Amino acid sequence: MSEDALNALYPFLHGKGQDAQQLDRALLDSLRQKAQDSLDTKRIFFDDHAEAVVAMARAIAAMYRRDGRLFCMGNGGSSCDAAHIAVEFAHPITAGRPALAAINLSADTALLTAVGNDVGIEHIFVRPLLAQARTGDALIGVSTSGNSANLLAAFATARRMGLTTLALA
């Protein structure tokens, strides 16, 4: 990113001899605006997609009632979101909830890099699914773009294997 682009994003951080109180006010205004944008985004999302979220929750609950396991995947920052989803099921924070089988496919660095190197990045989630998943399990994929070749390949494999597939894009 060019310096001009960074200056445009945060103009109050650049320049000489800035007044500390003025800078603090600008930073607080920026913080408040980002918090409001986050709240607005969540409200709009749930206004538009609440039924789909409930349907996904029902599909996951049905999978667990069938003694299935949840597999999660994502690339980059989305792999962190996928990991968080897996942890919420395997280590629920709510007291009294059972730990449920949830596997983060992004966690095995050796497998990811071996498959990516030997057969291609598009197979990094397919190979562990073929090795571990079974009919009745579920796969959640998290993607900012919604068109990552490795996630799409894993979804296609999962459907052929009889897994419930869920996407957050």
C-alpha cells in the first residue's frame, strides 16, 4: 500500500507538530465510528440472514444428533474464524454443555504444507476430509471472497461423501 493511500485512511496520524489532544480526539472519533460500523454491519446481516443462520444451526444440531463431527476450514483470517468455530464446539464456554467433535482443518501445518507442495493448494482441505470425514459429518467453510479454489474443492468432495455443507462468505 502506498504512503498516500495510508495517509488517506488515517490523515490524523500524519504530519508534523500535531496537537496531542487533537490527535486523541481524532483517534476516539475513529474508534467510535468503527464500533458503530461494526454494530450496523451485524444488524444488517442478521436482519437479512437470520433465517439462514437458524437453518445452519438446525443442520449442525441434526448432524450432532446423528453422532457426526464438524469440520471447519478457511484461508488466512478466515482460517482463524474457522478455528474459533471449532473451539466453540469442542470447548464450549457455557457451563454444563458437552464438548462436541469439531476439527479445524487449518490447524495441521505439516499436512497443509505437504499437500500444498506435493499436489497443490486446491487439495489442502480435500485430503484430510478424505482421510477423516464420513457420511453424516458436516463441513463449515469460511471465506471472504466465497470463491477460494481449495474451499470449493473441499465442498464438492464433502457433498460427494454425504457431508452437510455450510458456508459463511
